[in-house]
Amino acid sequence: MYQALYRKWRPKTFADVVGQSHITRTLQREVAEGRLSHAYLFTGTRGTGKTTCAKILAKAVNCDHPADGDPCGQCPACLGIDNGSLLDVLELDAASNNGVDHVRALREEAIYTPARVRYRVYIIDEVHMLTTAAFNALLKILEEPPAHLIFILATTELHKVPATILSRCQRFAFRRILPQDIADRLLYVARQEGIGLTESGAEQLSRLSDGALRDALSLLDQCAAGGGTVDSGRILEVLGLAGNLQTAQLMEHILRRDARGALALFHQLYSGGRDAGAVVGELSALCRDLLIRVTAPQGGDALLTGGYETAALDALAGLSDPRRLIFLTSQLQSTAAALPLSANRRTDAELCLLRMCDDSLSGDLAALAARVARLEEGRTGQPASVAPPRRETPPAPRAPAREDLPPDDVPWEDAPLPEPPPETAADPGPAAPPLPDPAPEHVPPASRTGADPADSSLWNRLIDSYKSRLPAMYRAFLDGAAGLLAGDVLTVVCNSDFTKTQLHNVKVQSVLQEVTSEDQGRPIAVTFTVGERPAAAPPPETGDKIDDLIRFGSQFDNFKIT
């Protein structure tokens, strides 16, 4: 009977374990020096060697001829553990034996000394699946076990294991195996099995395995089943993936907002047998690489998946900015999470492509921010993050210094007056274009005759009252508008059509009408238009009072103090 590659090539000694040297060296030293713990806890993702190391440790502590902490693999104890005939080393699956009765039976059996080996070893896989009552039943024997008993617990979800269990175990965290280590192991296994695996194919499988060597061996087994050379093209064909080149082309259509081209290429991939979920997953991985490339161009090379050349990533990164890449990544992640429960995976994937090509089709806040940024950039001709240049304020007139005042022995009325500073005309700025004439039915009679000019100071006085009664989403838009009061009508002048669209609703209109009517003591109507904001009215001029002071002091010329 054919045996799967991941079972056939499971490591037999600590030296054969790939990518976990920080754990295997410690376990070897403990076995060699006889400093064994009564409980071990192995944690980490799938396919990284937890159960394998547990079996090697069980053989090492019972081996008749250990070599520097490694089992010999030839003694009766090692052979019995490998073929499962040795009952003193028991492997349990907590997913199916998770009840308190199973743990009680284990406790009753564990007190007996082993028959053929030195230590009775219990390997409990997926220990986080035990119930609370089962954990409580296990706690007592785990705290004070017999001298001949060793527990090895393995889990992929450490946060589900109670703290009382964690504190009584030596914990070892298994890392994800590096892609290069996985590729080297795949090439070694392929040479031993006579499989024509190319280096590009090994790199492709190592990236798809996500740090799990068992997954990589299973994928190699699947791709080699049809015979022939296993290269990147063969892997993409067997596994139903799109490939890096076509994924990059699809991403280019998305970044250029070419919905037609994106849908056409996706249709070509789907008709060719590509899975919709796989395409979405590859786009998500590419978006992550692009985001890292844009935000960390210097030190982020080590974080990339390695599936795309640097030149290709730079070309795609130049078509977008971090804000849009984050939006695209969130859309792809949401779609990938919903695809397993979808009634039509193809339709959901196409809707995701349309939302990514056109931000207006998405109703979330990220899409709204992207639309506002595009409008601001189109209106000002520069990115939205660049602030407009500030106008310099002319310096205030200097107060007269002591040397400018008359001497103390000169009468005040005979002293020459200091020359006033030269007047500097304030820059009024570009003249605002005339506002469009309001509709005849909204123009009050006074403004038609010119008897009551529009008052722009009311808006600046009441702007805080407007904002205090409006929801937060409308307050920012009031900064892009100004109000003119003419008669019984308040005309709100907006700086863009987008601002007018956000403000021209019943909620804003009722608040503006209510606050203005309370301030004026009469009903006020509200209208909206688009134009330049009116310039602020200059402050009233205050004349110089020095002449009045001189005339006032001259009447006391003959007054003397006796």
C-alpha cells in the first residue's frame, strides 16, 4: 500500500527535524543529562513538528542506546514506539477523547509502572479541546505525577489552555519553517523518491505551504501523482492557481480603475479552471507586498513573500498610495472570509473587483475618505495632504520708543507730534466672483431694491451654535461654506458641489433655520448655492484721538497749583 510522503519522511531523530533547532537542542541536552521534566507543552501552527518531536522525545527517554540525546532507532523500545506495539507510550487525540471520563480512566491507568520501558509517556494532541471538567481532572496528576510518568501536550491554540496547566509544563513554541528550509527539504525528498522537482517548483510549494512542511510534502505528493516534471506551471495547473504574472496583470487593471479589463481577465482565469477563492487570496498576498513596498521601501524586503520581482512590485506600487492599498486589502480580506459561505463564489469575487475599481460603489468610511481625497486633489491640483499656502499677515504698527517722546522740560503743546508710520495697504486677495442671483421666489423684497445689503458677519458669529446642534459628520463641511443674510433669507455659499450635497438636507437646513431665526427674532429661510466664499468684512476704522486730547488739555493752560 502506498504511504504518503509526509508519513514516510517523518523525522526519526532530533537531527532530522527541520527549522526547530532551538527546541531540538534543548530536548537533546535534557535527555543526555537526565534532567527530564514530568510535563511538556508543545505549541505552534500546523505541520511544524510538534507531534513528531513528541514521539522522538518518547523514544529518546526509553531508548536502550541513546546517542547524545538522540534515539538509536534500532532497540526494541524505539521499534515498538515506531510501529505502535508498545502500550506504555500512548498517543491520545483530545478532540475525540475530551470528556472527564476519559481523563479519569487515564489517571487510573497511569499509576501503574511500565512493563517494558523506563517511562510511561502520554502524548495528548490538540489538548485545548478538553472540557473544563477534563482539565480539572488532569490537573491533580499533572501536578504530582508518579516518577515513571511523563506528559507531552500539543496544541495549536495556546490561549484555550488554562493557566493552571501552563504553569506546570515546560513550554516550547514551534516556529513557522522558513521557505528556504522547506524548499531544500522538498528537493532532498524529491531526489530520494525520483520526482523531477525543479527549484522554481520547490520555491512555489514552499510559499504555498505557509511555513508548514507537512503541507508542502502533501502538495508535492499531489503534483507528482501525474508523473513528469513538477515545475511552477505544473503546480499552478494542478492546484488551480492563477500564477504571479496573471495576478500582477489583474492588480494593474484594478489600480488603473479598469473594471472592464479586470472582469475580462478574471473571466479568462475562471474559465481556465482557476478557483475564485485562490484568485482572491493571491490578490490579497500581492496587496500586502505592495503595501510593504510603499510604506517600508528600504527595510521591508525581508517581509515580502518573494513571489514577485522587485521591478514588478515597484511598477505596481507607483500606481497607488498606502491609503488605497489598505482599502483594497480590507476588501479582499472581507471577501475571502465570506467566500466559504457564499452561494455563488464567482459573483462575490466579481463584486469585489468592481468595488476595488470604483470606490463609489463601496459604502464604508474608507471609500468615502478616498472619494473626498480625489475630489480635493482634482479641485486644488495638488494632493489632499498638502496644505494651501498661508498668507502672511502684515506686522502690527510699532509703539513709539522713549527717544521719540518730547523732553520733560518742553511743554506738551509745543512739542512736535511724531510722524505716523507709513500706511501699508493690506492685500485684499483675489476678488471674489459675484454670487449667482438667487431664484426670484427666494430673494426678499428688501434685497431686490438694494435697501438691505447681505450681511456676512452673521455666519462667523453663529458658526459655533450651528456646529453644537449638528452631528459630527456635518461639522467639518460647515468649514467649507459661508452664509449671507439678506432680508429673511440665509444663503449658504458652498465651495464645491460635494459640500453642497452633504449640507443640503433636511437635518442641516432645519438647524440653520432654527438657530438663525432665534438670533434674528423672526422666521428665516435657508437656501444653498455653490461659489467662492465671501471675504471677511474689514474692521471699522478708528480715527486718531490725539487732536481731541490736545484740545482738551489746552483749557488748563492757566491752571496753577498753589
